[in-house]
Amino acid sequence: MAAGAKSFLADAGYGEQELDANSALMELDKGLRSGKLGEQCEAVVRFPRLFQKYPFPILINSAFLKLADVFRVGNNFLRLCVLKVTQQSEKHLEKILNVDEFVKRVFSVIHSNDPVARAITLRMLGSMASIIPERKNAHHSIRQSLDSHDNVEVEAAIFAAANFSAQSKDFAVGICNKISEMIQGLATPVDLKLKLIPILQHMHHDASLASSSRQLLQQLVTSYPSTKMVIVTLHTFTLLAASSLVDIPKQIQLLLQYLKNDPRKAVKRLAIQDLKLLANKTPHTWSRENIQALCESALNTPYDSLKMGMLSVLSTLSGTIAIKQYFSSAPAAAATTARSFDLVKLAQECCYHNNRGIAAHGVRILTNISASCQEKDLLPLEQDAVFGLEALLVLCSQDDSPGAQATLKITLTCMVKLVKCRPHLSQSVVESLLTQLHSAQDNARILMCHCLAAIAMQLPVLADGILGDLMDLYKLIGQSATDKKQELLVSLATVIFVSSQKALSTEIKTVIKQQLENASNGWTAYRIARQASRMGNHDMARELYQSLLTQVASEHFYFWLNSLKEFSHAEQCLTGLQEDSYSSALSCIAEALKSYHKGIASLTAASTPLNPLSFQCGFVKLRIDLLQAFSQLICTCNSLKTSPPPAIATTIAMTSGNDLQRCGRISNQALTLSLQMKHSMEEFRNLATRYGDLYQSSFDADSATLRNVELQQQSCLLISHAIEALILDPESASFQEYSSNGTAHVESEYERRMMSVFNHVLEEVESLNRKYAPVSYLASNTCLCNAVIALLKVPLSFQRYFFQKLQSTSIKLALSPSPRNPAEPIAVQNNQQLALKVEGVVQHGSKPGLFRKIQSVCLNVSSVLQSKSGQDYKIPIDSMTNEMEQRVEPHNDYFSTQFLLNFVILGTHNITVESSVIDSNGIVWKTGPKTTIFVKSLEDPYSQQVRLQQQQGQPPSQQQQQRTAYSRF
């Protein structure tokens, strides 16, 4: 249990004491100075770990200079170790501050008499090409070494030439002719030519260079028809075209020509591989003729391996814009039915092929066509796709081999995609899945359960009648305790939770708990409880969390499980709400709040410095405040019933100029209640703003979690709008901005139910406004209370990010100058500006960019005068504060920028640097962190001396007068 939970709660922060950056560097430096070769090598290979841990330029610069010294004076084995470290730490190279010194120490070895030392140096220079692309001495050494008689040195020169060609246009232009002469020269061995040709893929810096390289490659393909030569040349041709972009259509035609006409299978395989690369990179450049030629080749080839490769290219293209171009640009003379196209014929022919891989690509093509070309009448193709998917499902679900499992994954992915685009096919797909579930292997059952849950989340296709079959299967599985069975128990429980849209029956809960007691470990029970919380089955989740409390060893895990148990109990209290029963609703909300307050105390105790559970705490606190706001609104509505407004309320309100008095008797009590309504509306708007802030701070959250937060925000806006429209300001309330777009795709049952409540409440409010103007107090109160109860009756879904963080992104900032002691201010004279340098490193978890990627970082620097020293005179507001903002794009996860700050006013200033990130869609996320330093602005000595003399009544000296006059200029 504890081992599995570690992925969520991470490390509690206990363990060996970490060294700071300087101590760690000194420790490694001690190893470098050792007289033993083994200790030196060990110290060298530990440097990448140091760079990863302390990725700021000051340390990296010092470390690389030490490594350069080792490279200069060490033996070849040490040099090789330094080379490997440099290649592993390539993204840190640009942080080297003394590049000249570093290159000077490394480059001195190029003059060695040992060709191996020279070869290692050349590889070292090639690895550093990104920071020294235009160093002429490096260019000259590479050119010289290409003429060397030592093979090791020549190969190293080729490596360096390729790296410098990719970085430097000058070097690429200069070396192109040399490479061309060597390739065409009769004295150059064939194996060396094969190594030289790939350098030409980097000759894409301008059109003329790319064109001359293409001509050379074209000559080589014709002049050297051997298999190895053709393969290397064609692949270089493709990579050059992919980089230069302009020649891609020609390259596709060339590859198709070799695929069709060249009899060698190795060449055909290379052509297919390169076509796949171009299909992924530039699908829009594929014409209908290209796809048609590929289809003809696939139809005519007798080899299954080649057919599978061609179908792989076509299945890639079928999921892109190329497929629409293929169907839309069909000649007018062609038959109008979809089945008449060669691509469709090929896919249908392959759907039932005896090779699983070919069949999988066939059904994938049919699925993509059905999903992409929805404007066409594709009913026959849909049926073909469904039949092909069902056949593959039967075939692969009985086979436990890795190949069958890979094919099954493709099949199930196609099923989910097809059902999403063509909902009318869902019933037959689900029935075939349920039929196969009983006879399938365990590995296949897990994947099929995932597929069923994915389909059921999008469409309510799993009826209650299916539960019996699922429960029988659950009992059968629970008799074994293997790892696969444990995984299957979780997957099947998820399907049961999704299929039972209402609360689980007692019988189902009993069966699940019984099987968990018999055959499962605590981690499986926790995962099932987590899924129950996600699907809104809080009664089941509460019982499972309760049973797990005594099975964990860490107090942090105990408090975490206890908080989840209390949250589930709180949400369970809200399931007993009924419309028109407002007093019981208040008692239910009070009971829920009681459990929530207990839960938030446990949740706070579960947090650690390394894992503060900030999202979880923020989400629960907002839920507590939302429930309190709902409770207050129901109380206010009940109070309004005790002071009904007279018939002349509107007239008196208009006469007195107080619009709020229309809500009740013209008395202090009624006015107070009306003000309470206004306060309620503002509170709901404030809650909506706070939900928006939580959304913005959750950069690493998955889309379902973000959508959940968005739905909570919309429910707050909905209630505030209803209060305004029914009670406070019926005339100016607009329904346009709140009307939902019915075309939006709903991703979960929770979202479906919430959207249904939103639409119902909006319709009620709008109909009341239209029928009765002004709306009667009784109707408006009833509508508001029913809206609150309807929202609370939808069981809250605790989404994945509440339990599990799949993507982890953090920013680490370093400010310079920085004080030795954080509480100590930095001294600055008031007639000077402070140059504040802000450096930062973006740190990722195991899956960087899984949901969204950082495009740029926004840095905001502000300063505020904390305490003033000196004379008390009026200070312009502009002089008291600094407000600046800059956007920087990280390169290799590192960014740096500077700010110039003025501190004219004497005293202590508080500088705050806050970072936020902007993703690839331009959305700003307030991820933090926020760093603070203090600056003490001191009076400059000369001004201080003049002021003291003036205070003592002494006139300034002649020299000082002259200096004052000059200082004006």
C-alpha cells in the first residue's frame, strides 16, 4: 500500500542530508585531484547528476572549467569520460560563462601527436558546436583532420563536421565542396563514403546550398546502384528535403518510384520508412496521385511485410487532412460511392487478413475515413469498420502474446474513436465487447474494461441490466490474487461504477467489498475507492477508505485517507436532498460542512514541505465556502417568506429611489433581507473568481480536472445570475452570455448532469421573467432554492488531479545580487539603479509536456517602500514603487533576464519577483513561484555631506561648489 501510494504523496522529506551546491562541487573537485585514476573517473561521471540538481550558470561554469582542465592534462580514458559527460549535459553547455577559456583548454589537445587524443578532441568540439558554431580554428582543424591517414581521427572529423554543419551556415558552405570531392574521389573507400554522405542532410541553410546537395545526391543514386549506397543516399535525400521543405513533393515521388520499380526488399523497406517520416511531418503535401500510387503498390505486392509497411503509411495519412484531399479531389468521371476508391478497396481487403498487423491497419483506415469524412454517405464503410473491429477483437482477446495485445490496443482505440464520431454504432460495439469479456484472457480483459469505461463516459450506453453480468464476472475474478487479477478488479469496478449512474445497490457494494477482502491488497482497494470518488459513488468510497485507515504505516498516509473518508461522508450527506424540503436541505448541508471541516484538518496534517497538497486544500476550501453560501442563500429565501411585499412595493420603491425595497415590506427588516440577497450575489461572484484562480494555478492538471473546476465556477455564476435576474435587477439581466452551446461535446456523466441542471435552471429563470414581470417573491424564492438543491443533488466528482499528478512542472528562480542572509537587505545608493538579474530553470517530472507545454515565462517584478528613513516630505507615488514585466522563452529549460530598478526614496524596499507561464495556446497560468528580497536605499556620501554642512550652517567649500556645478551636467 505504502509503496503504491508513494507515487502520489511522494517523499515525506526524510532521508540523508543534502549537500549545498558549493560543498557538492568541492567534493567532486577533491576526487578530480586524486592520484588514483578510478577516483578521478568516478568524480567525472558524477558531474551530470550535479548539473541536474544545481542547474544554474555559476556552478556549471566552474564545473566545466574543472572538466576542461582534466581533459587537458589527463589520459585518453579520462578524456573519453569528459566527452561522455559533455554529451550527456548538452543542454547545460550554453550556461558556460567563460566559453573562450573552456575552448582554449580543450583545444590545446588538438596539437597532440596522439591521433586518438586528437580524435577525442574533435568529438569534444563537435559536441560543443552549439556554443562555438563560428570558431574558425575549430573549422580549420576539422577540415585538416578529414585528410588524416588515421581512420579513428577521420571518423571523429566526420562526426564534428556533421555537428558544425547543422549549426553554422559558413562551415556548411565551406565544407560542402570538400565533402563532395571526397565522396566522388576514387581514392576514398566505400565505407568512408557511406559515413560522409549523411553530412549532406545538414546543407539546408539556403536554397542554393540545398539545391547543389540534392544534385550531388541525385548523381550518387545513379552512379552507385549498390544496395547500401542507395539506402544511405535515399535516406539522406529524405532528411534534406524534410529540413529544406521545398522539395518534399519531389522526394515523395522519388520514394514511390523506388518502391514501385526497385526489386530489392531492403530498398523498398527504406522507401516505406521514409514515406512514413514524411507522412508524419508534412501530410498536407501528399497529393491524391501519391496516395493512389501507394495504394496500387500495396494492392500488387505479394509480401506481407511490405504490405504492412505501406498500410502503416496509409493509416497515418488517413488520420490527417490528406484523406479529405484524397476524396475531395477525385475525378468527376469516378464512381460516386465510397467503395469505388482504391484506398477503401485496399482497407476492406485487409480487414480480414490472416496477419493481425495488416488487419489492424485496415480497420484503422476505415475508422479514420468514417470519422473524417462525415459529410459523405458512408453507411457501408461504417458497417465494414464495425465488422472488422469485432473480428479483430475475437481474434486478439484469446491470445496473450505481446503482438496480439498491441493489435488489441489499436482495435479498442479505433472502437472508442468510431463511437465518439458515430454514436448510433455504440450499442453494437458495446454488446460485442461485453460478449467477449467472459472468454477473453486477463490482459485483454483489462484493456476491454478500459475501452468500455471510455465509451460509457462519453455516452450512457451501459444499462442497469448489464450489471448482473458484470457482477458475475467480478465474483469469478475475485477468487485469484495475481497481479493481473488485481488490475482487472480495478478496471471492472470502474466499469460497474460508470454503468450504475445512480447510487450503488447494497448487493453490489457487498459483493465488491467481499471480493476485496478475499483476494486483494490494500493498494487495489485504494484504487477502487479512488475510482468510486471520481464517479460520484461516495458511500462505497467512504467504506473502503474507512477499511484502509489501519493498513498504512505513515501518519501522512493515515491523515490523507482519513480526509478522503470525511469528504466522501460529506458528499454522501448531500444525496438525501429533496426539492421543496428546505429545512432538511439546511440540516444536510450543515452535516456535510461538519464532515468537510474535519476532512480539511486531516488534509492539512497530510501535507509535507515536498508535497504541500495545495490544489487539494484549495479545492476543498472552495467547496466548503460554496456549501456555506448555498446554506446562507436558502436561509435568506426562507426569511423573505416571513416579510411578503405589499402590492404597492414597486411604486413606493420607485418614489423613494431605493430599488431594493421592491423585495419586501417597506421596513428595515425587508431592506436588510434585500441587502443580504445582494451580499449573496457578490459572494457567489467572488467564489467564481476564486475558482478561476484555482484553474489558473493548475498548470499540470488533466483536462477532466480543469473541466470539473470550470463547472464549479459556472454553477457559482449561474446562482449569482439567477439572484440578479429574479430579485435585484430583472430588467437589465441578460440571458445571452449564460446560454449554453448545445454543440459542445460532453466528456463525462458528471458534466452531462451538471449541464442538464444549468439548462433547466436557466429555462426556469427565463420563463419566470417572461411570464411574470415583476416576478413574485414566492416564485423567485422557490426557483432559487430548487436551483441550489438541484446542483447539490449531482454527486461531486473528485477528478484524477486530486489523487494523482501525471505531469509535474516547476520553476526555480535565482536572483542576483542576493544577500547571504534572506532577512538582510541589499545596500544600494539612491542615485544609482539596481540591476536585478533573474535566472530560472524549468524542472519537469517523468512525463514532460503530457497535457501542455511551456511556451514562455512571464516575470513580474514589483517593489514597495516598507519603511522610510530620512526627511518626511511628500513623495511622488511613482518614486515609491517599481512595476515591470518581461516575457522570456526558455531554451533547454533555462531562461535569464535583467531589470533596472530605481530606489530614489531612502528606506527599506521590498522587491517581489513572481513568475507565471504561458503555454503553446497563449493561456497564462499562475504557477509561481514568488520570491522576495529586501533593498535598503542609502543616501550617497556626497549628498549626505552637503546636507550635514547645511544643517550646521556652513557654506560649501569652493571645491564642493565647483563639483556641484559640474554635477548638474
